[in-house]
Amino acid sequence: MLKLFLNYCVVLPLFILSCTSKVEKEEITSNIVHYKFGIQSVTPPKLLVTTDNNSEVINQFLQKNNIQKVGFINDVQFLDPNKPFTFSPLLLDRELTRAFPNTQESGIAYIDLEAPYLEYLMNANINSSEFKRSKKLFLEVLAYAKKARPNVKWGYYYVPFTTYWSRTKAFYDKDQRITEIIQNSDVLFPSIYIFYNKVNFSLENKSYLKENTEQVIRIAQKYNKKVYPLVMTRYHPSNASIGNETIAETDFRAYIATLKNTTYNGKSVDGIMLWNADGYSNHIQEPKLTQELKKSKQNFEQFYDQYLIEFISIMLEKK
């Protein structure tokens, strides 16, 4: 799992981009029923964004198009470095103040709490100390955040779990291991990122996208929660050859359309959240971004505004 730092000018909060996601099932309702005859058509998903671009241009664009910014708190800023499975209330208060300075602020936010605790939740024996202490940590951090910022809707990054390779019923039933965490969450933030495009984007990704989307909708229905899958405009950095490379517009359009149009028991995802940290990537001179910026012949601020607007505009398309 990879962590990226945002808002490095202030506090270097860290994000983690996770890998994995898969499932079973076929689309139950045809496009003819949904769109030609207008029977039980699903509500278009809400669009949300987490980005380190805070320019006036982007903020006005998001406001004009009714796109909500999502906040976050991340583990590197609040875990106690000297005590595994423990968070520091003092550090967590500081991180909450960074994310939501006013204790009465409303909004929506995810908690980024990952290695090794997320791995323990997914794969450790449920009777092991690692699993039990990880679950306790997740519940305690969530309860603290909800009490400190009661008007914010909170959820965990990568909950429920997704996968590229192990798309089986056994994998998707792992939500039962974290029932209490899901029940106490206000919203769900699974990640459905793109990892591969060796031969053909659709061939390698469509079933992965569709199956994972069906399953996160299933789990959201099961627990009566809203679900907002995270997406990126770039290939996941875990892929050594194409990681951090921008997904081609036609492929990104297919990516978003698949998430929007996939249903489970007549329900679609409640929203789709774009995660983007190109500001940090520019700060560390990430090679793929540096190449794109040089090719654009723009300064970074111009490039970043235009880049986000182009991809968010694709997400706004009614398809």
C-alpha cells in the first residue's frame, strides 16, 4: 500500500492508495428498461472530490457544478508512534482541527487508517490479538472523530474491502469481519482504482469494475449506508510500468460509466469520489507528472486546474 502526502505546506498529511478489488453477478435490468422506457431508472450518483488543489478556479468550478469536497484525517498524523494499536488524542485533535477547524462544521470525510491494521482486519484470524486490537483501534478512532465533529459524516477509506484478483463470495463476505465498523460508520468509502492496461482497457477492467461495484452496493444495502467509491484519473502507483500515468480520456469515460451504470437489486452507488494528489506529486517531481507538465507547456497551476476540470467534466456527463 502506498501513502501520498497532501497539504505538505502545512502539515504533510498522508494518504494511502490501496490496491485490490472483485466479485460475481450480471446486470439485472437492461438499458432498454432503464433508459428507453424510463422504468425504475436509478438516481444519478453524486460527485465528490478530494484534492490538494485549492485554487479559486477549481473551487468556483466545484461550487458551480454542486460538487462537494470531502475532508480526511490520516493515520500518520494521529497514531501514537511509540505504542502500536494506539492513537494519541492530542495528535488526533490537531488533525481534526486541520481538517475541520470549527467544531460545529458539517461535511463528509474519510479516515485513512491503513498498514498494518487494515491488513489485520482483512486477513488475520478473528480470534488473534492483531485482529481484535485493530478492530478496537478502528472503532475508537471513529468514535472520537464523530464525538469531536458531530456534524461531519465519517467513514473509513477502503471500507468495505475491494479486490482485483480474489473476486469470490468468500472475499466479499469479509465485510462480516468488520460488521461493527461498518455499522458505526456514517458512509462507506471503498476504493475502485485502475491497476492494469496491458492489452485492452475494457477487457482487463470492465468485469473488475462491475463486480466490485455490485458488491459494494450489496454491502451498502445490507447495512443501510451510502457508498461513495474512490476513483483516480491515474493508474495505481503499484504498477511499476504505468503507475501514475494518466488514464486516457476514452478509458476514463468507460471507467466512470461502468461505475455509474452498474446496479445491484435496482440500486446504484450513491456517489463517486475523485481522489487526486497531483500537487504533492508535483512537489516530489513524480516522473510521469513531470513529463505531462513539460508536454503541456503550462505552469503547474494552469496545468492542474485544466487537468481536473477536464476529468471532472467527464464525470459530469450524463451517461
